[in-house]
Amino acid sequence: MLTLHVAEATPGSAVLVDGALVAAVGPYEDLAEQHQNARLRRWPGILTPGLLNPYGPELLEETYHPDPREAAEFGTEPITGERAREIFRADPARRGASARRGVQRLLAHGTVAIAGELRGRAAVDAVRRAGLAVGRRPDRLPGPPSLSPAPLVPGGPARFAVFDVPDRAALVRLGASTCVATVVEGRLVFRRR
């Protein structure tokens, strides 16, 4: 089924998705006229290629992402360093659930690809199940781990994100937490309520 995605601030860059692939990219009016039977998804803000996070191992294997039910014991924010290692040593079974929650955090920030060599089965499985692409880590990393888009082209993978900002400058200023939707392999894998 064809799905047409358009964001309010970027109507000239609407994306028509057919299964897992981009069928067309162009002005909303043109695509809507040519594909009147396509399901329509309207979003606030801007539609961009999804983000590449170069810190896959650090965020999914070396960070503990607490379950909301553990808030009293661990809080709600990701735990790094020695404290995370202690949690994993005390209960190695927590790695899988933590990796899945970590992937959900990445998706909620518009991430469609990660880089870095994942070594643990739990992180590899979580990434594979979510459909995240895995790329080579850049030679030089931009800074410490935190939450390069690939272009959207017809025939390419349907991997993109929508951010509730008026333009790219605002996205840079306000950050990826403004993400309202993430699409991976044509599937809507994150949607802010």
C-alpha cells in the first residue's frame, strides 16, 4: 500500500512510500494528485532523512536503560559507567530489555541507523528487530555519546524522521528530542502521542 508522508514546514519534500522503499520524493501537491489512493500521513514540522547515531555500542551495550517500573531504584534516565556495569554484572538478563529500551530511545530521536561494532547478542537482536541500519563508524567522532542522514531517493530505503520544528536551523538548535515520527523500512516505528 502506498503511503504519502508530508510535513507542514516542508511540503516540497513529501515522500511517497511503497512497502520498504521510497517510491517518489517531491512536492506534496504533485504526489497527491498522481497517487490519489495513497494513505496520507500529515505531520507538523519538517521531514528529513533519518539520523545516524555513531555510538551504537556505547548506547546499547554499555548503558543501562531503566524500565519505568524501576524508577524508584534507578531513576528514569540512562545509566552509564561503573554503575551500569554493576547492574549488568548483578543480572546479565537485564541486557536484552535494556537494549530494546535503548533502541526505542534512539527511534524516539529520529535515529534510523547506528554505527559501531555491536558485540552482544542482546543489542544485535534489538537492532535487527527494529530494522535499524548498521553502518561503519566514522574515523572521527563528533563528541561524547548522545542521542548523517542518507538522502531520500526513489528506490532507496524508506528511512526518515519528522521533527516538530519550523526549519533545519531550529532542529540544530532544539535537538532530536523534537522528533514526532520515525519511519524505518516503510514502517512507522515511533510516533509521539
